[in-house]
Amino acid sequence: VDTLDVGETWTYTISYTVTQADIDAGLILINTATVDTDETLAQSDTAETGVSQLPSLSIVKSQVSGPDPVTVAGQVIGYEIVVTNTGNESLTGVLMSDVLPDGSAGVLTGPFGETGLAGVLEVGEVWTYTTSYTVTQSDIDAGQPLVNTATVETDQTAPQSDDAVTLTTATPVVSIVKSQVSGLDPVVSSGDVIGYEIVVTNEGNV
């Protein structure tokens, strides 16, 4: 049974299940088989399989609370940033940044949804961050869309950004009321002095 006759060929099969660690390492997968007999020295042969690393991610920034358009200073806009590992390789060194509409750095809360190794965005994993911005009177006066930009980069991927845009509505309204506040009404003689008051009110939002 254990004799390999002259000219005889024996065939074996085996399999290996690729791990995420193999993909992350990016090294050639080497499988080595060795045969030894009573009459020969041990001989080996290898089969090599290449590994393709395809790191990629997506980032989506959205307004999730607050008005759109904004109309009054002091209104708060809430944002959500969703980052997804869409490639086949674990992503490390994840660095998030956020620029608020006034150019200042946003304070991010998160990530939510981190279930695997700490600090590693694993294949298919989704991380969510939140931040907010309080509208200023300068924003309303400028009347320009409020743009919030989030950016993510990792050791394996270049920086990627996405924006959330909130409109502003400028409504300039002014009222004027003129009233007599002193003197007779009706006047009875020349020389009577009539006093007036003019009240001008900004009833708009700019």
C-alpha cells in the first residue's frame, strides 16, 4: 500500500482558507509540500499565490438636525459623518478632521460602530462621527451657504472629503413709526412747539 511503483503517480489535494491577516500582510502565500522515502532524500516543492491589496473607503457627511435653511443666529446644525471600509484590507491610522462653516475645527464625537480591533477600520466596518455648529449673526448677514467639510485619511488611503451644505435665508425688514410726543394737538397759536419721535426697528434677520 505504501509503495510507489516505478512509473506510478500519486496525487494529493489540500486546501487553505485565506485570512484577513494574510490580506493585511500583503505577502505572497507560500505552500510547501515535502516527500520522503526510504530510498530517496526528502524533496520539497512550493506553490505561490500572490495577494492583491485593494484599500478603499467612503465618507459621507450629512446634516441630520437643525433647520435648512437657517434664518436666525443661534440655531444649531447637527452633522453626521459616516466612514466605511469598502476595500479588502484593514485600515489603520485613521485620522478624522472637520472644518466648520466659520473655518474653525469641529469637535468630533465618535467613532460609533467600532466593533473590532481598537483603532482599526476593518473590512466592511462602518464608523460614525457627530459634530455641530451654532449659526452666527455674521453667517446670516453674509447670506452664503454654510459649508461643513469632513476629511478622513488612513495609513493605506489618501485623504478623502465630503461636504454638507446648509442654506441661509436673509430677510431684511425695517419699520419706521413717527409720532407726536409733545406740544398741543391741535395747536392753538403761532409759536407752539410740537415734539416728534421717530422709531426705526430692524424687524428682519440681517
